[in-house]
Amino acid sequence: MILTWALMILLNGIAAAAVDETYGVVTKAVDGDTIYVTIQKADPRIVSNIESIRLADVNSPELSASGGSAARDFTYAVLVGKRVYLDIDDMAARDEYGRLVCVVYLSGAYGQPLTAPCFNRMLVDSGHAMIDNFTDNEFDPKDWWSVSGQRTATSSAESQLQDLLGPLRESAEEELNKEAKNALNWLGSQISNQLTVQRT
């Protein structure tokens, strides 16, 4: 019963994010923020089996500009030949050039959509694009950095660390010698350092 509820919550979260309105395999990286996708799951807004996709709310340098080739190469290396899930803009769907405006999500080891981080964010985090929050679409780039699952996971790990270290520390103070206490303190600092690295 608990497993059923957990699955329902997981699926509800995925459906709410609309990360799989359509999906397909990336066949070409035109530049850092434009790709071609061979569509594998239809959506009413799809007009061709190969669609040009413009990444929503990010802007990479043009190919002729400094950093343009590097941005395209990054997009190529991460996406070409891989299945992606597309959250298509619900306001206009397409830009003035006819490209679908989307937030792009990678697929996991078993083909499922990975809800965080989206590729749009990855492109910005890698230094190959800047946020360009267009107001003519449904997306808000701030949401890409405030995914509750990431913060909850970190908070949960910190909480588990404290729950674990508390009794160990008490036991060490009562029964263990000085070297064991030092080892326990060292272990705690190593775990804390790893959590700090994961947050950045």
C-alpha cells in the first residue's frame, strides 16, 4: 500500500511538471539553444516527425560569435543521439521562426524523464548560455533552480546525518577512547564537506 502511494505521488509530480508532453531523439545541434528532434510521441502541436526546438528562456552565442561553437559542441555532446522529453510552451508553442519553444529534459537509465536539472539550466550552468526570460511563454527560469526535490534531498541528508551522528557522538563520549572520538569527528567533517560540495 505504501509503495502504491509513493508511486502515485511520484507520477503526480511528473505529470504536474509536464515534462513528457512529447519526446524524441535529438538528431542535430544547430547551435547551443536550437536542436532538431525526431519525434516519437505525438502532441497536437507537432506538425512534423522532425521538429526544430528552441530552448525556452536561454540564449547562447551565435555560431559566428565568441563561444558560439563551444555552446553548440556542448549541446551536441550532451544531447545528440539521446532521447529527450519536451515541455512545450502552452502559450504560443512556437517562436517567430516556427520552432517549438520548450524546456528540454534528459532521460534516465531506464528511459524515464529526469525532472531536474533541465537541459536549459545545464546550458546556463555550463557557461554556454545566459538566462533570457521571454515574457511571451509560460516558463520562469527561476523555477529551474528552485526544484523542491533537490532542496528536500539535501535537507533530508543533513537531517539523517544529524540523527546518525547524535547517538554516535554520545556513545563515543561515554565509551570510546580519544582516537575513536577524533575519527568520528573526522568522519562527520568529511560527510559535511561532501554535502557542501553537492550543494554547489
